[in-house]
Amino acid sequence: MNVPSGVPSSAALFPLPGTSGVFGVGYEGWSIEDFVADLQAKGVSRVVDIRLTPISRKPGFSKTALSRALAASGIAYEHRRELGNPKPNRAGFAGSPTERAEARAIFADLLRRSEAMEALKAVARAGRRELVALLCFEADQGRCHRDVVLRALQEQGTRVGEVLR
């Protein structure tokens, strides 16, 4: 079973029509057209962008263009800066297992801030009603801070999983 590294292997995989919950998705390697079509085919109704700064060199994935592309397919977009990973902590997620563990711990501490806790609650509420995709760049979720966000959501009782390509 292919689930986020921070999530127990018993986590459900999504989606099924009408499913609710939260999963992580990275846009690395996707075109905007294929990415949006894939989310739509999987029944995603909301994308929560957890990049600290929602800009991208990849065409179509900066905040305005992405939100427009998603809206054109009936998918809501919201940016949750409070769940973004600060630039000084990003390299650790791409580093050795020790560096990755340290970066994960630093980010987990940041999720304890009041604004991050409120953002987590909002994502959890949405995940009880609809299928939500947490968005960041990295294709390998184990090397992305969204894995830590998913773990925090799961610890709060939110159903989490990973959509397979």
C-alpha cells in the first residue's frame, strides 16, 4: 500500500465517488491541464495550497492561474499560508534521513502555533464534508512538509490518505 510516510499503512486510499477526507498531492511532473483533470476525475472538490508563497516557475501553478484553472473545473481553491514551510527548513526535507527527521520535527513544532492550529481545524472541517487535496510541489510526499500536515490532521481524527497516480 502506498500511503504518506507519516501515515500508518492502514490509512484508506482515496477516492471513491462521494468520499470525504484529505490527501496530499504534489504537482511536480504535471502539466496544469493534466493535474486539474486528474483531480477532477478523482472527485476532488477543494484544493488547499499549503505552500508558504504560492508562486511557481511551472506554468499554471502560481496562485491566480491555479485558482482559475481549478475553478473552471468546479474545484474550490484556498491558500493556507499558515501551513507553509519556511524557506530555511525546506532543504532538510530533501536531505539525508537525519536531516529529514530534523526538518520534520522543526515543522511539527511550527504546526503548534495558534494560526497553524486554526488552519488545521479549517482543513479538517472541510475534509469531513468533501474530498480535499493538500497541495505542494514535491511528487515524493515523504520529502515534503505536507506529510507532516497530514499526520497532524490524522492525529486530530481526520481521514487521510494518498491518491495514487
